[in-house]
Amino acid sequence: MNITNLTKVSLNALMRNKFRSFLTMLGIIIGVASVIAMLAIGEGSKKSIQDQISSMGSNLVMVMPGTQMMGGVQQGNSSSKALDMKDVETIKQDCPSVPEVTPEVRGGGQVVAGSNNWPTTFYGGDINYLEIKKIEVKSGRMFTEQEVSSASKVCLIGQTVADNLFGDDVDPVGQTIRFKNIPVKVIGLLEEKGENTFGMDQDDLLIGPYTTVQKRMLAITHINAILGSALSEESTTQAVTEITAAMRSSHKLSAGEEDDFQIRTQAELVSTFSSISNILTTLLGAISAISLLVGGIGIMNIMYVSVTERTREIGLRMSIGGRGLDILMQFLIESIMLSVIGGVFGILLGVAASLIIGNVTGWPIAVMPMAVVMSFLVCTAIGIFFGWYPARKASNLNPIDALRFE
């Protein structure tokens, strides 16, 4: 009997028990759908994190004060480890791969406008700050070099702060607000960026000259971080090498001493969070794949039942010349059809579920074509693996014993 006839016979056998066949496929359908949906959620989160980090500038380099480790014991920060403007100037002079550099100072507090107030963070930088951080001005202007040098009491305001202080759709440019009881004039409104992947509101901030935040708001002489922009994403590694050498020279560190600063790049952040996301995605996929295993066991169980129910039919086929190979192929094809048809419906359900989850929850979703292809191949493998033993049992039946079976 050729494959076409075997397929027709197998399909007719499945159609005689439609509801039982559907229940058997249900395990495969749920398993495939859950695997695709979980992987889509995991991959969507990974891409969202990468996009969020890249939106800050793929060539961004951050220098932060660090604690020195000796013998596995953390040594506390000292004043010599704090960053200052000397470090900024050193990087500007000695690091050709970092054409743009800005100090960053930040402090939290209440900002007040009239009878309204709002807790936020005041960030300070120089005239390169917005360009390095990839922040656009919606209305108004950026502060000038003169305002930086004179520690002018001016700032740019994020949309969240503006909405809470002045109400929706109100341009705050020209208004005066108070931060820690110090009056500051709003000279610009920042473009909205929304929440990042970590749930932080990127519009809940003020930005002003670092000298203003440093001297007038916080009364400190050090800076919290140094931000730089490498020539390109490819030159980030060279930029890190140059900054490391410049900082070690600025801090007068000998060859045997550990760095008392930390350098972070966007590539490192993307790699770190991608690794975490990959682990979580794999875990979600593995948990979902358990239902595929359960579905495969269900197929094996039903095929055993089918062999038992159709023992006399098997004996009759063998008695009129049916070969054991034909019987084996018939039941194996039935098993594969159950698995593959269930896999197709599972793929459709998984894609639909992913889109619905994304629309309802607002989560980033990315259905991976590879996950769809792999699910289909796994379904075929499950049909063969779990259908082989019952099919082999059927093909090894003795025709006489099968005909006598009650």
C-alpha cells in the first residue's frame, strides 16, 4: 500500500473519532501555543531593553567613581576617589576617540510652582549634555556656556514635571519654579521619551548647568559621573582604553593599583541585559515545553488504545496480504497527523495569543519565525517518537491471534 492510500486510511480512522482526536491534539495545541507565546514575550522584552539602552546613544561611555577591592573586601570610598572637573578636562585632552564629554551632577528634591509641588531629580551637565544623552528640546532653548560658567539659575523641564506643576498642554517656558527653595527659571521643555523598560519615567526630571546643581543645590565640589560620546559604536573599545589610561594618570595610580573608577558602555549594558533576558526566555520556553511532553504522552496513550480497539481490523488486513510495514506506517502516520495538525493549530493560537497579550497589556512582543519553525519540527518529531512504539506493537501482532481477539 502506497503512502497516499495509507494517509487516506489514517485520516478516515481519525475522523471516525473526531472528539477523541481533538482531545488528543489539545495537549499539543496548548504546548505549542504556550511555547510560542512565552518566547515572543521573552524576545520582545529583550529587544525592548536593547532599544531603550540604544536610545541613550549606542556610543555612550560612562565613567563613575568606584570602590577598590582588596582581597575580596570592599574598601570604602575616599575623597581621592571622587570625580572632579580635572578628570573631565583630562579626558577631553587625552582621549581623541571621545570628542564630546560632559560632567553629570544629580540630586533629588521637591520642585514647587505656586501651590503645586512634585518630587523629582535635578540633573546638571554642560552644553553637550543633551546631545550626549540623546534628549531633544520641544520648546525653548538649551542653556549656554555663559550660563554654565556663571551657575545661572535656569533649567529645562521634563513633560511629567511640567504636567504636575502647570497642568496638561501648558508650555512652562518662562515660568519660575523653586527647587529646594531656590528659584529657577524654566528656559526649555524637553521632548517626551516615556517610560523605559525598567518602568522609570524618563520625563520626570530637570536639567540645568552642572555648576548650578553642584554649587547652589547640593553645595558639593565633586561630580557624580562623566559622560562621553565616542566617535562611533565601533570605536567604543578604543575610547574605553584611552579613558582608562587618562583616568589612571589623573588619579596617579601606580601599575599595581586597582582602578578606583568604573567605566560602562552601552554595549556592555546591552550584553548584560540580553544575557539575563536570554536566560529568562529559555526558562519560560522550557517550562512551556513540558506541556508538549504531556501532549506527546497523550498521543502515545491514545495510539495504544487505538491499537487495542482495532486489533481485529489489523488481523484482517494482515490475513489478506497486508505487510507489517504497512500496518506500522498506518499507525505512525496517524500519530504524526495528530501531532502536526495539533502543531499547526497551536502555532496559530500562539501567534494570536501573543498579539492579544501585547495589545491588552502593552508588553513588547516579538514572535520569532525560528520559534514557529522549530515548533512545527518538534511536533513532527513528537508524532514519530511517541507513535513509533504503538505502531510497532500493531505491526508485530500475529494475524491469527488478532482475528481471535475479542
